[in-house]
Amino acid sequence: MHLSTQILVALCGFLICFSQVQAAEVLESLAKLYIPYDYDSSGNGLYGINKAAVEQSAYDEDARILYAAGDKYIHIIQLSTYLSILKRFPLPAGRAANDIEICGDYIAYVIEGQTSQANGTLIVRGKYNINTKEWPVTSEIQVGSKPDMLKFNHLCTVIMTANEGEAGGPDQNTFINPEGSISIVENFASSTPSVTTLDFRKFNNVADKLERWGVRAPYKGYLSGDSYNTFSQNMEPEYIGISKDDRTAYVCLQENNAIAVVDIEQRTITDLIPLGTKSWGQIYIDGSDKDDKIFPEDKKYDIFSFYQPDAIKVFSFNNTDYIFTANEGDRFEYELGSDDWDEGIRGKDLYNGDEGVELSDSMSSNLKDQLKDNDELGRLKFSRTDGLDDDGKVLRPHFFGARGVSIFRPYGVPSLKNIERVWDSADDVERRMKESYPDVFNGDTKPDEADNETPGDLQDSRSDNLGPECESIEFGEINGKTYAFFGIDRSAAILIYEIVLPTSTSDMELRFVDVKRDGGTSQTYQELLEERNLGDLDPEDLRFVPASKSPFYRPMLIVTSTVSGTIQIYEVNL
């Protein structure tokens, strides 16, 4: 079957969709495109699960063209009454594109270096010429190690990149821990772009104080033969939000559970702000994959977790910045030769005193009993370095990720900021998934055996790890109201909340509207792929398009999903 025919078969066409609508859902699928992760010698697309065919996308509202970046290609896609790939541009071998954005007349994307620890490259191009089929390159600019995300300022005059600097090595016998950094690129369209790359070295001399305040830097060179353990090497920038006035950038450091505040004009990191911890004493959590239950509401636990957002997004109201966070969670784990170090340790291993980690004598007997029980907290992974008493024993167990979404408000002068959490979803994400899609509750979207496993088979399999994994955010305004959309990785779902603006007596908050999961759950992953019914597995990127800029003349949400290798267009009925 020819590639263009394959694409059309995979689609729900514009006219067909609208004619068949009976009772509109909040998110109604208009069209869906499966992106090839590679091509055979005849140019036919190859499709697969978890092949990183697409990671992020960017939409040109004027030309109605979508740019989709993956591990091997950037695909340029025409959005009209159906979706079609106009052209594919191969990336340098072994150099994945981690993000792509559009602003004004420019499209920019970041690609990794030859290794994950090498410096990456920011590519700036003009818009694709649909007539000549050319895509001009404006500049190629070196940035820091493993650029994970890029962001234009609102005026399209500055590009920032978050360079994660993730530790690892080209082989098991070499360990390299590059410093995380933030690049600020100006004059990017000229022959002499200006690049300022900010590192975190100036914070090394106050590292002890920052760690006491809650900025996490747990790796201290524990691997045999490794001495790379500075505070700045622990910092791993992940995601960028920029204030409405373009003066301040908020850069999420996911594993570090902190936000770096950047003065863009002065080109300096002014502050590192810890995000604090979440108490689970009065809300519920499913922390076990072995209890034959989903989200049991008969137990509460005196435990804590780090927020550790993946995506963040700035919402400005009355000259005040609010930072929305999708609290996915993550932890450090490294290997060197036959040695390995993982900051996570299961509750039962904590109880048993395994791996040199002990429980405090002051911990309640009830919590100790819960930690040793696999039906309760025995399977959940906790930090081995946080919540310690004066003797270095675990007193207050902390796990990874807040299993929901939050709103934070920074305050203070530009050179010294603090942060206040004004709203949190508590246990709402797991509760909503149990109510609406119990068969895939905390399931795994990355099957080990795609030919044999169904999404339903993997129900509850991630409860002992990071749970639902909230990871992407988008805003959209419809009929005078503003909504927040959140992509939920492990259940392959989209959560929708209305943003309730602050008043004189209340702060900003979110009001639940709906949750949507597309795709089948009872067939194997491979069967669902072949029948083009996979759903949005790992919705890594969300893009809202107002009706005035939509080829369908209705507000739409573009969902780019990495594991399914799909781009889905939803009409938003709100």
C-alpha cells in the first residue's frame, strides 16, 4: 500500500466525523495520523510502538502546517480536511530532535550531540515553502549538553534552551556527568548569533544551604571510580516558562524538585527555588501493583512526595505570574561497569534495612508495618537520601512525583524570589481515572510484549512507581473561559480543567471538566497498532488552536504522542 493511502486509511476524515456526531464529547476526534519511525528502500513508512517517531510538534497557524519532530525525522504535515505528510527531513544519524517550536517567521528545533553527554545544537530555519518544497536553514548554534526543550520569548527575539546535562557514558566503563545549563540565544537569524550559556557553578558554594531548603542534589559520586559529584552537576534543567513581559524565565529542574529563576535581560540565574513536598496523610494513593485493587480508599499513609514537574507553563493574570505544573516525578539512577546507584528503594527493602538504608527508631510502628507489606507501601519506591533523622536514618519517607497537577505563584523582588503553592489536585487524577477508565488505571503504555499484552493486562502496573505520570500542559480560551489541558502518560488520557481566576477572597484554582482516553484496551498493542486504534500513548505535547486559526473552523487540540507515534486532532466542544 502506498504511503499516502496508508495515511488516509488511518484517518477519521473531516466530513465523515462531523456527519456521524450524535452527542458531542468535550474532545471529539477529527483526524489522526500515524507517523512512520523510518522508511524502507521503496519509501514506504514503517510503524511501531515506542519507536520515538514523534516527540514534539509545532503548528504554523497561517500556513496550516504542522512540524513534527522525532528521533530520525522532522515531518512536515499539511492540515486541511485531512492530514497528509508533505515532506520528511532526516536528522543526522543518532541525533534525536527533542523539541520544536515556531514563532513569527522562524521554526527552531534542538538536536542532541553525538552522545547524550555531548553539547547539542539549536537549528533555526525559515518556514517551509510549499511550492518549492524547500526549508531554508538560517543558523546552527551550539548549546549545552542534551537540550531537552526550547522556548521563544513572546516577541520572537530570544530563544532559550534547557540543557539537561544528563549523566551517563558511551559505554558501561565510562561515566560522564556534564553540568546542566540554560542557553539564551539572541540575534539567532543573523550570521553572528549571540549565545550565553548559564551554568549553576555559582551555587556550589551555597549548596549545603540550598539542599537544606529542599533543592535536591542526591548524587555524591557513589559509583566506584567516579568523583563527579558537584552540586552544579546534579542540576538538570527540563522545561521553560517565560513571563508575559519577557523579563523572567522559570526553568524547571525536575529531579531536583526546584525551579531556576532567570533574569533574561541580565542573562543570569538569580535564584533556585525548591518546590517543597506534598503530604499524603489526608488523601489517598495507590502505591502497590500487587494488591489486586485500584485506588483503595480504606488506607491513608503518613508519607510525602516531591512535586518534580516535567512540563510547566506560565499563566499571567493582573501582572502576576502563576506557574502551572504537571507533576510527573523522576529519580536519579546511574551505572558504571558492574556498579550501579539508584536513589529509589522499595518500602519493603527500607523496612528490612537493605542496601545500608535503615528506618529511624522514631518512626511509628504503624508506618513500619505498612512499609513491609506489599499490599500497602512495600512496593512503592522511596528516596534513600531524603527525610532522614539526625542519625541518617529514614524518618519521613518521601517518594517521587506528586501524581497530579499544581499551581504555584512566585513572589518577591527579581533577585530574590520565593514560591507559594496556591492549588493542588490532591488525589484527583487517580480518582478520575478510576471512575472513568478503571481498566487502564495506572497502566503501562510501553509493553514488553506488544504481540501478547493488552492495555488492560497492564492495569495497575505503574502504581508502585510514578503512578499516572502527568507530563504535558496547554491552555486554551473558548467562549470567554480559559481551560487547562493536561496529558497523562501512563493512562494515555487528557484531563481538562477550567481555570478559575483569583478574586479578593480566593486564589487561582482549577475546576474539573472532563477526562478523555482514546483507543482500545482489550486487544493486544500490536493489534491496536494494525487497526489504527492505539490511542494517545504518552501524550508528550499538546497544542491548542482557536477556531479562527483552525482548518476545521472549530477550536482544536493537537495531541502528539511518543509511544503510539501519533498526532491526533480533537475538536474541543466547550
